[in-house]
Amino acid sequence: MASREPNLLRSPRKRTSAWTSIRSEWDLYLLLVPGICFLLLFKYTPMYGISIAFQDFNIFDGMAASPWVGFEHFERLFTSSDFSLVLRNTVIISLLKLVILFPLPIIVAILLNELKNMAFKRSIQTVIYLPHFLSWIIVSGLFIDLLSVHGGIVNKWLEQLGFAPIAFFMNNDYFRSVLVATAGWKETGWSTIVYLAAFSTIDPGLYEAARMDGASRFRQIWHITLPGIAPIIVLMFILRLGSLFEAGTEQILAMYNPTVYKVSDVIGTYVYRVGMGRQEYSFTTAVGLFESVIGFILVISGNYLSRKYLKRGIW
């Protein structure tokens, strides 16, 4: 009897405290209104357009009058030879970026955290996150000049070392490496900020106690720093899974050309080429919907596995 009383009393008290909290802090909740309106207007309302994936959409008839065709576009999608190519490229490029670029900001953040000269540390931090503010068009032009066969500084060095010049942007063997390297140069510094902020949550007393016990810098990183930022690492990894099939569409659109379609054409660029070039809006919407559903499944699965094995998750 004694164990049931708290349950009977808990529910009404929770509802009352929530309403009281909203009334007492109404000005804070008011700040949520613009964000909620933005989500409803620009994120949820356009989701109605997904329905054209199940229609034979005609721009003159509109969504209301276009005929319904069920899963016809999805059947065409899964039997298309082009789709198997772009799906393979998407998975390969995304996995390369995930394996190489996801740990990179963590390593850079740990190295910066170990620097004791604050002026030098902040200078390095500023220099490495500035590329984030450049558009992919500018980054693309910059690397095209650096890697050009005709006067590019990298090929000049190769020639001085006795190697033949390499057309990095037109060679199927090197193009994926260029994509990963340029993405790392542009975004590693920005992602590092998240982990640098996470370091501030670690109790400095733990490092002091470890030093008194004679722990080396490496052991302090391994036993204090990494466990301290583990929740942030898990959070960033799960969020990264959600965009795994995105593969950097904007970057690839700015950098690729028909000679490297075989290794660089991903789902996003395929949707752009077919949707804008051939005006097959229903088919490309089906492709985009497939990509979104896979991303949703990956986020749900990643969070479930994280909660099961690491006891941590987003929700």
C-alpha cells in the first residue's frame, strides 16, 4: 500500500508543475515560437510534396490533378542500373568520410587542449575553423588551381620529385581522395569547436588527482578526457549517421565532371541531374524519399545500439 501512494500522487503533481512552469516562465517559452513557426513552415509543410513520389506528376496539372501510380517510381528506382551505381558511390564516399573525418576533429581538439600557450592555441583554432565560412564554390576553385596540371603547385612539386603530373579532378583513382581531403580541410576546424566546448565539462580535479598519482599525459587523455567527452562523441556520431547518405552533395556538384561520374555520382547529384535535367520530378522525389527513410532508420538504429551497449543515447 505504501508503495502505491507515491504513484497515485506523482501524475497530477507533474501536470501541475509543467503548467506552472509554463506560466511562470512564459517569456522563455515565447522564445520558442519563432523556431516552431520556422519548423512548421519550412520543414513540415513542404513534406506534403513527398506525395508526388506516388504520382505521375505533371507540372501543368499540379499535385491535385496528377494521376496516382502507387510504387511505380520505386520499382523503377530499384531496377535501374544507374541507381545501383549511385548507391554504391554514396555508400563508399560516406563511409570514407565517416571513418577518416569523424575521428579527426576529436584528435585535433585533444591536441589543442594539450597546448599550454593560449595565444598559439587560439591562433591555430582560428586558422583551422575559418575555411568553414567559405562556400564549396570557392573551395572548389581554390583546389582546382592548387591541383591543376597546368601550373598547379602540387603538380609542380611532383614534377620536381620526378613524378608525372596527375589530373586529380579528372582521374577516377584520385577523385574520391580529393573529396575526402577537401571536406576535411573545410570542416574539421568547425567540428573541433564542439569537442573543445565539451572539455570544459570535465572536472579539473580529476587531472590534478591523476598527476599526483603519476599518470602520464597519454593516460590522462585515455582515462579522463575521452570518457569525459564520450556523450558528445556518441551524440555527434548518431547525428552523422542521419546524414550518411547525403555524402556531400553540394561539394560534389561543385567539383565533379562527366569524366568522374563513375566514382562520384551519388544519390543527391543523381536527383539533381535527373530532376532538373530531365524534369522527372516524381522519380527524383522517390529517390530523395528513399534516402530520407534510410537516414531515419540509421538514426533510430544508431541510438538504439548506443543505448543498449554504451548506455547513452539522444533520447
